[in-house]
Amino acid sequence: MRGSSVLMGGEPGIGKSTLMLQLAASLQVRGRTLFVSGEESPGQLRMRADRISVSSERIEVVFETELTAIMQVLEQVKPVLIVVDSIQTLYTREVNALPGTVNQIKVCTQELVDWARSRGAAVVLVAHVTKEGTIAGPKLIEHLVDTVISFEQASAEIRTLQAIKNRFGSVDEIGFFRMTETGLAEVVDATSLFLTRREGGNPPGVAVAPVFEGSRVLLVEIQSLTVPAKSGISRIYSDRIDGGRVARMAAVLEKHLDLHLAEHDIYVNVAGGIRIAEVAVELPLALALYSARTGLTIPAATAVTGEVSLTGEVRPVPGMEKRARACRDMGFQMLMGPGGTGAVKPETGTFAAVEMVKEAVRLAFASASRT
Ligand code: TYD
Ligand code: MG
């Protein structure tokens, strides 16, 4: 978007510079693209460009970290797209501090963002983020930009690109990439990326769920583990699914199924490492918790979807047909999901409608053996 600013954060080595170069090379912009490189030497950038077959004619590059000098180049080149790699290497003499410190980052960001806004250019600022994501700098400039994008390693192979804040569009879409010998390649069919293939049945604590990430359905494996709490106070450890949601499902299981979870620590994870915010994850989450606590397993060919209310009812979720199709395509024999008022029954595959979480538990573990 012209006049807009984007902050793209990611750990060192994730592929930020590669992605930016590919972006600069492939965008069809009417006007010039300026790449401000504060991290790499001309030789290093050249090597990277050769590796991913980017011709340099389309991109102007400046190797500079001092803001005034960069602003002069901007005035000369008048680019419509500016990439700054990285914001942490820039400094201005106005601020008496080292590059990468909060004030330096703030002042440099503000100036670049203002320039882009007033000239109708778009600026992308690359920022390094540490594993904990806690580096002070980039977090503190999120409010200065229109869009914040996070580039993360989801599994050994897969990297995800996801908007955290987006003034001009949704934050639901997620892009999947693989790093290849010749740059980043998009993974177009991501449905089964996060499924764990196993010989034989599921271990206890595992449920597979079709969830929407933006407009596409991914099949994800929800894993949970319950252990007696050492301190007698139960805790929830879950950073892929909201902890409040896990607590609610645990409470529903206690109340409606007499499943004793108090004095237990609960661990929840999503294999592959993506975060799930969709409510449709509730029924599979509840079944995974039940499975973990009882040792009973969910059949490997069954996938589960649905929202769960505090009353123990399974509530409808949208996109049932698309979820069912994804499950069928990935070889699942049954999808279990909402069957009550307002629920849409999918046409594809075998569908097991459930109205209460109790019913879902009975059905899921009907043929299960304790392991
Ligand atoms: P890079 O873009 O430098 O990451 P960042 O800017 O986020 O620090 O690239 C990260 C890694 O990717 C680097 O270790 C080399 C590797 N790589 C490839 O595997 N293939 C390629 O085509 C390129 C350019 C890099
Ligand atoms: Mg880099």
C-alpha cells in the first residue's frame, strides 16, 4: 500500500534478507525500489542475489547506516518501495546512543515512516527478534508502523509469515515457506504440513483438528499431557492455544464428565508449532485433554471440530464443508463435529454429529483401549 509502513521481524537466519530481496525483485512497481543494506557488504548481497537469480537492474542498493545520508539518497532516487535491512543497524547523530538502542530505532523509524507517508512510497523495515521475542527495540516501534509481520520457524522445514497487526487488511492469513537452494519457495498446499504420520494408532493425549488459517484449512495435531501437580496447585502450560481456553475446557470436563483435573498440571501443544486462535479447536482440545487424563486414545482416522460452551454443548462452527473435504483428502475416515441447532452437516466423507461434549467423549473413545 502506497504511503504505508511495514515492520517485519524474525530471528537471525530465518530468511528475512532473502525474502526482502525476492520481494523487491518480484514486485511489479511503477517506480524505483531502493534497498538500504546496513547488514551486508556489496559482495554478500551480490552473492545472495546471484543465488536466487535476482537481476540487480531492477533494484537500487545503498550500503549506508547513517540516517541523514539515507534520507539524501531517498530524495535523489525517489523510490516507491524502500526496504531497510535492518532497522537496528541505522543511527542518527541527533540521538546520542548506539545503533540498535530504543531511541535510535524510534527516531530512525519515525523519520522513514514519515517520508514514505508524505511521498506515497511504501517502506518495509526488517527487524531482528530474539527467540523469546522480547527484544525491546522492535516491540516499541510497533505502534509507529501500519503493519507488523512476523517471520517464524514453525517446524524444521517450514517457515511462516503472519501479520500481527494490519491496518489495511486481515491478520488471519498465513504464508508458508521452505528455504531452498535458490531462495524461499511458497508451500501452496499446506493442509497436511503439520500432521504427524505414525505407524499404528494415536498415543494418548492426541486429537487431530481441521482449523482455518485465513482462507485455508490445515489439519493440526493437538497434544496434551496431564501430570499430578507437585505443588498441589494445578497449572496450565500452553503457548499455542490460549491458556484461558484450556482452563475452560478442563472445567467443562470436570463438571460435565466428572473428569478429575484439579491438582494436575496440564501441558498443551500443537505439533508443528503454529498458534491456533479459532474456537473450533475447543472440542478437539477437550478430547485431547480427556485422552491424556484417562489414557484412552482417539482413533487415528478420526478428526474433530467444534466449539464447546460452558454448558457442555457442542456449538456450530463455520466452513464445515471445507473442513470435511480437507479431512477426506488427508485420508481421515471420520469427522466428528457439531450436530445441534444451527449446525451444518457436511456432504463430504463420514460425519458424526454430536450435540454434547459427553456424547463426543462416548463416541471418540467407544472402541478405545487404555494404554
Ligand atoms: P537470510 O535471508 O540471511 O536470513 P536473515 O536475514 O533473516 O538473517 O538467510 C537465512 C539462511 O538461509 C542462511 O543461513 C542461508 C540460507 N539460504 C538458503 O538456504 N538458500 C538461499 O537461497 C539463500 C539466499 C539463503
Ligand atoms: Mg539478514
